[in-house]
Amino acid sequence: MIDPGPSSKDVFTVSELTREIKLLLEGGFPQVRLRGEISNLRRQQSGHVYFSLKDSGASISGVCFRGDAMRLQVRLRDGLQVVGTGRLTVYEPRGNYQVIFRTLEEDGVGRLQQAFLELKEKLTAEGLFDPSRKRPLPKLARTIGFVTSETGAALRDFVSILRRRGWSGRLIVIPARVQGNEAAPEIVRGIAAANQHELCDLLVVGRGGGSLEDLWPFNEERVARAVAASHIPVISAVGHEIDFTLSDFAADFRAETPSAAAEWITSARQAFVDRSDRLRERLLDGVSRHLERKGNRLALLTAHLRHQHPRHRLEQAALRLDDLQGRLGQVLLLRLKDSGQRLALAKSRFLSLRPEKQIFHHREHLRQLTLRLHNNSHQATLKRGYALIRTAKNDLVSDGHALPEGARFIVELRDGKFGAVKRDA
């Protein structure tokens, strides 16, 4: 019997098979982390980076698109050992599979990251990071301890913010190296000393920013355990904002930076002071309003009692009597004043009809006219320095050209006259 072979229903097109492979691979490996050596590195004008990631037994294609490539902290080059995180995908037109990398780190960083994840998982399983172990931070810490480097910028920034925001407590700096092989034991000793001698109400452990290697002391197991074991509440203030350290998980509160820790401490104090001020104002306002209501009630009752007293009625009657007497007196005064005004008006009219006044008025008018006539006479004009020119016939001369050459004329001045003969100049 001849095998008819697969039916037409089992036959895939190339596109269908490639799509099925794509779905299987991308669904089965939504995220992968790979370690290997970069080779065949190619940078495109678009900013995308293409390369192969290989080890001793195999090679796989990889790509890092422009946006992710710009955020890389490592300069990619052929031969560089890296650890990358990405997702597996299939490029259907050629049937190739490749990894689209989101992050790439030098292999040393990758080993640190792996160690971080393993230790985090271990301590989480022990319950070291359990939220129920977190202690509440004091709202008004009078003394703060800070385990950090004495010479670091983190301490300067921390102190600057405390001063600027008016914090008036006490700060104890517990010096410790925060980078290198000796950093972890010194940090542990600083935390232990603060607890043993009860140096403070609140303990801050931290440093400024740096690379993963720089911050690694705060990821060491002994540091995380010392932070968790502290009976003094702890703020972890390691200077990075995106990633967490194990100290952050173990601490009672995590601040992104030492400056943020100082902001939180002073903000909590200011919030407490503001709330106290609001409560005090509410209490004083309530007492004031209560006393005001009672005072108004007392004043009302006192006034009512005073109004019912016989003395009050007698006083009211006396006031009314005084008012009536005053009104009567005002009426009499008004009438007397009106009569006086009418008498004065009649007297004025009588005096205005007397002939002596009219004669005086006309005499004064005549005197004024006489004075004006005298002031406008030619004698008054001569007294002011002017002269009159008359012909021999005693005619006034107003135009010098009217006198012919050799004509005789008379010049009249203020105090006399004299004759003259006209001569051309």
C-alpha cells in the first residue's frame, strides 16, 4: 500500500512557518540575559548598532536601537566581553532570529548584578526585607547620626540643606569609607557604634552617586544585615535614583540621595511644627470665640437687669424732662432770634432811606470825578515831564513837519514858557 504522504492541510507556506517560529520563540523567550564577546560591530547612520555576540561554541545576531544605544554606559567595540538584556525576535523576510538588546554592560558588571540578585533572593527568603520589620522614623529627631565619608560631597550637601531649612538638632558624623574593599567593614562598625553608645535618635547611612562597583559596599551582605539589625531607625541614602541597593531594602526608609534624606528630615519636622501651630491657633480661636459668646451673653443679661431697675426708669424720666426743657428753650430762642432779625432788617431799610446817606454818596461820586478830571488835565501831563508846542497864534502843534523852516513857536513846560525857532537838524 502506497503512503499518500501529508495532506494539503499540513503544508505550510514559508511565511506561515516563519510566523509560527516567530510566535514560538518570542513567546518562549520574552526576555533573555546573554554573556558573550562582541564581533562584527556595525554602527548605522540612523544610530542603530548591529553586532554578533559569540562564545566558544556559537554566535547570535544582536541589535541595539538608537534610543537604547544612547543610554549605554559602556563603549561597544569588537572583542568586548559583555552581559546584555533583551528579547528574542525573528526577522521574517530573511527567517533570521536575533536579540534586540535594551542594556549592555561589561561582563564584570554583569557578574556583580548576578551576585546582587542572588543575595537579594537569599535575604528576601529570610524575611530580612519584610515590611513588618520596618520601624517608624521619629518625627522630631533631636540627634541624627550619619555614617558616611567625612570628605565627601554628600555630607556637605546634607549639612547645607539642614542649615538652609532651619533644622536645629544635633548632627553626629560617624566617619567610614564608602568605596573600596575596606568600606563595608567600616560601615558596619559605624552602625554598631551608633547602636552600642546610643548616639542618636535617627541614623542615616549613605554616600553620593557612582557606578555599580562604587556603590557595591552597600550591596554586601554584612552591611545589609547590620542595617536590618540596628535598633535605631535607619534611612538608607545612597546617591542613586533608579536602582536600589540591598541597604535600601533593609533600611526602615529609603531616600534617593543624601540631600533627599535631609529634605525628608526637615520636612517632617516642619510638618510637625506647622500642625502644632495650626492646633494652637484653633485652640486659641475656640477659647476666644467661647469667651466672646459668654461675654456677649453676660452683657445682654446685665443690660436687661439694668433696664428693669427703678433707678433706670427714673433716669429715663429725668432725661426726657431735660429733653423737653431743652426743646422748649430752643423754641423760645428761635423765636427771639427771628424777631431780632426782623427788627434789624426794618432798621436797615429805614436807615437806607435817610437823605444824608444819599448826599454823602453823591458827594463822594463828585470827588472821584474831580480827581479823574485833574489827573487827565494838561497840567498833570506837564508835571510828568512832557511839553506843549504852540505856534505864535497859540495853536497846538502835534506834527513837527507842519512848522516851516525858521518858524517861531512857544514851548510850554511845567514851570514856564519860552520861545524858539525851528532849524533843520
